[in-house]
Amino acid sequence: MALTGFLVRGLHCYRKNSCLKTNSVCFLQTFSPIFQLEEYGKLLSGSDIAEKIQTSLCDQVQKFKLHHSCFTPQLAIVQVGARKDSNTYIRMKMKAAEKIGIIATHFCLPSTTNQTELLKTISHLNLNPSVHGIIVQMPLDSANMIDSTLITDSVIPNKDVDGLNTINQGKLAVGDLASGFLPCTPNGCMELIRRTGILIEGSKAVVVGRSKIVGTPTAELLKWHNATVTICHSKTKNLPEVIADADILVVGIGQPNMVKGDWIKPGAVVIDCGINSLPDTKRSTGYRLVGDVDFEKARKRASWITPVPGGVGPMTVTMLMKNTVFAALKSTLGNKV
Ligand SMILES: Nc1nc(=O)c2c([nH]1)NC[C@@H]1CN(c3ccc(C(=O)N[C@@H](CCC(=O)O)C(=O)O)cc3)C=[N+]21
């Protein structure tokens, strides 16, 4: 099969219309043979990386317990209603917690819960010294009007392991990445990007989507890691052209396969935060998950790309666990952490 181009791993450089014909893997003679040529971008497996980080968190918890026998990180997960997707995510979180040695308690409130009742539940958890981290699963599935910002802001900042309250978001905005909690999905994206080996400093990063939970904090993190960041949203003009300039592309818009493969800059690192379920009668579940990026086509141009499922999702869960262990360490050791 004739290739119109190929990727040089590690250099992130690309040649158009190369006359070189290759099998899927060969070496470029003019460069050091450590640079592998492949027709497709490498899969950036969030599941594999998440598993490694979870194992190391488990070790840390065990080691710390040797000196502080009463040390058990505890996470409270508050849910209002019973959205099917939220149930799935919470199940993932409980499973990861158990593996690491974190006690995760699920507070399942009925959809009739009102704002005052929800605030009361959070207040109890804020005051409970054995609870180190609190997460309120979003979106709230309530029959009543509940101000979700008021709810996330009611979690005390030193238990806000979701990193979503205004204090922690403000810290991130001004470049204090150390004293608070980083939000889980953006922190997971950064971890994935780091593991590709791409130089973030000085790179051109494009973030598509400006949500409070994904786009905005991811752009902040990339900015403080010295990337030059462009944030795109529903009113952005010439989206394909903006995306074509990205060395690092992060997408979180919630629209299945919206970013087309041929918009991607050859050699780019592509992080897909979308989790969209599409009807699929061929599957026993009746649906399949797809991201916001047209994976199959994008894979032919990217140097690294995350799949959906198995990409950003497991990293989000893992970063929540990391924050919870950190919160427990901070509460045990005070300022010494
Ligand atoms: N306060 C709050 N914090 C969150 O962190 C939060 C939230 N609300 N609301 C919803 C989003 C979404 N989210 C995911 C968690 C796990 C997977 C995950 O593990 N996904 C699997 C597939 C899961 C499936 O089968 O559906 C995967 O991508 O491989 C995905 C998404 C956390 N979120």
C-alpha cells in the first residue's frame, strides 16, 4: 500500500508525499534507527497507565500504614438520583478505591432531594474527620432546582478531591498547581500527554471545549506547563484550521466523532475526553461508546491518540484516587506533606 506520508517517532516530524513505501513498521535510514516508522499513531492507553498508577498508589498506602496503622483514606461519593451513566462512573470509582485500599462510601440520595438537604449531607461530611475527600457526582439528577456551583463550593477546599470548587479552580487559574487539588480529568490528560514524551513547553496546544470540568482547567494546566494554548468553543470560526495547527489537541465537547481525522496535524498528540454512547444493536448492551474525535481516521495522522473507552475515563478515576490519598496524607501529616 502506498503511503502518502509517515511519522517519525520522537521527532514528531512528518513528510508529505514520501516515495518511501513501508510495511507498517520499518526504519528510516537517514535518521537514527531508534525512530520507528508506522502507518498509524500509537495508542495511548489510559487503562494501562491507570493500572500502573493505581498499583503504585496501593503500594504507597500500604507503606504508609506500616508507620500509621490507623491510616485509611476515605472518600465520600454523593449522588442525587440514579442516572445510568453516573451509576457506571461511580461503580468504576468504588472498584478503583477498593483496589488501592481507600474506603469509598456511596451516599445515594433520592431525586426528590432538595438543595437544603444536599447541603446538609455535605456539611456532615465536611465535619467528619475520618472522611478525607468528598465528590458530588455531576450532573445532579434532581426534581428540584439545585445550584450546582453552590453545591461544589460547599465542599471544604481541603476535601475537594474533585478540584471543582472555586478556590481550587482559582488556584489553578493563577498558577498555584501545588497547594490545592487539581481537577481529575484535566490532570489525567496531562499525565497522558507527559507519557508520550512530547515536549509540552513551547508546543502549540488546542483545547476544544470550555467546560468547567474539562476544557477550561485543561487549558489552564497546559498554559502553566508553558504550552501556547488556544481555546475553541461553539462560536469559534474556522475550527478545522485552528485544529490543524495543534501539536497537542485535547477535545471535550460531547459530540460524537465531531473532530475529523483530516483536521489533525500529522504527528499531533490527540487526547479525546468525549464519552458518547451511540445505539448499537449488534452489542448486548445495545450501545457503544465513542469519543468526540473520529478515531479511525485521526489515528492515521496522530503520533499518539487516546481510545474511547480505555483512554481518559480510567485516568479520571485514577486521579481522583491520587487526590484522595494525598488528602488523607495531608490530614495525617499536616503541613509536612
Ligand atoms: N463531580 C464529578 N466528577 C467527575 O469526575 C465526573 C462527574 N462529576 N461527572 C461525570 C464525569 C465523567 N467521569 C467519568 C469517570 C469514569 C469514566 C470511565 O471509567 N469510563 C470508561 C468506560 C465506562 C463505561 O463503560 O461507560 C472508559 O472510558 O474506559 C468516564 C467518565 C467522571 N466525571
